[in-house]
Amino acid sequence: MTPRFTRYAVIDWSGAKGSRHKGIAVALCEAGAAVPTLQQPKGGGFWSRRAVADWLIRTAREAPTLFGFDFSFAPPYIARQSYLPGDEVPTAGPAFWAYVDSVCQDEDLGAASLLEHTHRRHFYFGKADGIKADYMHNRACEGHYNGQGGGKPSTVYDAIGAAQVAKASFAGMRLLHHVHTHVPVWPFDPPPKTGSLVVEIYTSIAARAAGRPKGKAKMRDLAALNDALIAVESQPHVGLPPDDHGADAILTAAWLRRAAPRPSLWNPAPLDEKIAATEGWTFGII
């Protein structure tokens, strides 16, 4: 059964060190066609990851909300039957989130220490670590997306460069651990018939659905954002243009609102019980 929601939220995420993060943007919209609006943390300024967690729990209680985050909800598991082969770690998503949270003492739900110290040998930081290709392991959904021509997703084991998603994803797993007792997380949990839910998204899927060319997902001006919003049946954004993080969150929230009622997106053919329990799936990949 396709879950029904009255609100849709997308969080453009960050794994940066520190307590406040310029790279986090939160967009929220109601059902209908009104343009998503950027949410601000209490007291203004930049979001902290803990503030996002608190906001999510509070917002989820107010009305049935579908939340989308753009980080990997778990490392690859299926291909090697372990998240971190050779190390003793849990073998299911929620238990692994709890483990990540327990070993990371980093500020504001950060997880850099896991990559840099606790499980250092699993992550590629540069040529001194050997051949980069040896670290390029992907989840089933990432391989499926690549096979469809969606592009090669980044792996959580690649910790170098501006495009790396490693720190953001492990920090995100800490957030999932903190919110999971309050809000279910798909597909580790089945979609509820009522209430709120958290899913993983790629902002690039929303950009492609809005007609943005492959490799040019970023919207650098208001005209580009509004063209994309109109393509996903949203009213345009009025006022000063947001930064690229805000634009990604706004567009993806509008796309999520349009995509969520499609039953096929909740039942991708390759997704089985083992994948759902260990690696999860990116909503929108079928």
C-alpha cells in the first residue's frame, strides 16, 4: 500500500566537522503545488545535525511527513557479506547505526573519527592507501542505478575529494540511530499506513526528473530553479535565489511530493528482504 503524506521534507546533508554547517538545507512543502520553503533552525544561523534530528522528530509528530535525506543509509553489504570485512561489526542496518553512534565521539553527530581512526583501513584517503579501485564497492541499488545509465554513484569508502559522501553518510547513520525510535526508516522498516517516514534520496534523480541535463544537476540561478520546479508541477520560487544547497532541497522536496504516490517506487524489482535489512534502497530507483 502506498503511504499517504500531507507534507514532504528534504534535507541536503553535510558530514563536515564542527557544530554548524553551511551545507545543510531543509525544505518543506505541503501537499498540492505550493513551492517548498526553506526552514531555519531556532535562533537562526546555520543548522546543526542535532537540530535537524530534533526538528525531524517534532515535525513528524505534527503531521504525516515524508522526509528525504541525501546520504547513504548503510555501507554496501550484499557483495561482501559485511560492511567492514574483517572487523567485528553488526550485520543489519539499524544495529550498525547504533554501532556507528557508539564508537563516534565526534562533535554534533559527526563521524570523521570512524573513517580516520576506528576503521581507517577500509577508506581511501589518497595514493598512500594503494589502488583506489580496490575501495570502490557499491550497494545493490547503486549498481542498479549505474546499470540504468544513471551515473556512477560515489561509494562510502571513498573519503577524498569534494564529491566524497563518506563522512556525510556515516554522520547520517548517527542521525538515523537517534530518530529511528521515533520515525520508521524505509526500507529497513515497512512503509506505515499512517504517520511519518524517512527515506534516502538522490538530489540528482530529482534534477533529472525536472529536465536538468546529466552532469548539470546544480541550479545556479533563479531561472534554472524555477524551470525545474515547473517541470515537477510546483509553483515557482519567489524572492532571492537560494544557494545551491537550498535549491537542491527545494527542488527535491517538490519532486518527492509528486513521486511519493507512485506505487512502483515503493516496490523496486531488485529489492528483497536481505537488501532491505542490510543496505537499504534509494527512493526513486526502480
